[in-house]
Amino acid sequence: MGDIRDKVLTSTTITPFQRRVYLALLEVPAGETITYGELARRIGCRSAQAVGQALKRNPYAPDVPCHRVIAADGSLCGYNGRRDGDELERKRQLLNSER
């Protein structure tokens, strides 16, 4: 994980907000999930939607594991900016492979 953490820390192509989101997400262990709202709270943000937008633009997926982020109701919600189809199935497969 050190390599991806270093990439996130030194990237000049992501915003400071994205950096905070991605670094916090790297703390979520494999096989576990976190809600958009909880991830927002961990970085001191009041907007789960802002976190979702940062994850939608995640250039490091799946190394920065945005597939571990789920909706408050426990649904998968979306992946790679898509809410259905192949991308959502990919999220399901990534989560299952970690369990």
C-alpha cells in the first residue's frame, strides 16, 4: 500500500480534497466497506455527495479501493461513475474477491 499512498501524496493531477478522500479510503481494510457519509465524516466533510464525486474521478481505482464505498442503505450504489451494468457488477466482484 505504500506505493499507492506515495502516488496519491505526490500527485499533481488530483485536488487537495481528492487527496484527503483517497488517503482516508486507503485506511479501510480489504473485505470491509464504508458508507459515503462515514468517509465524508472521517475527513471532516459534511457532503457524502462531494466524496462520491471525488471517487467518480478516482484515477487510481482499484488500487485506491473506491469499490469499498457503499450507500447508507447498504446498496452498492455505483462504481466508476455508473450506477448499473458492467461497472456495478465489477464492484460486486471486487468486493467478493476481498472477502
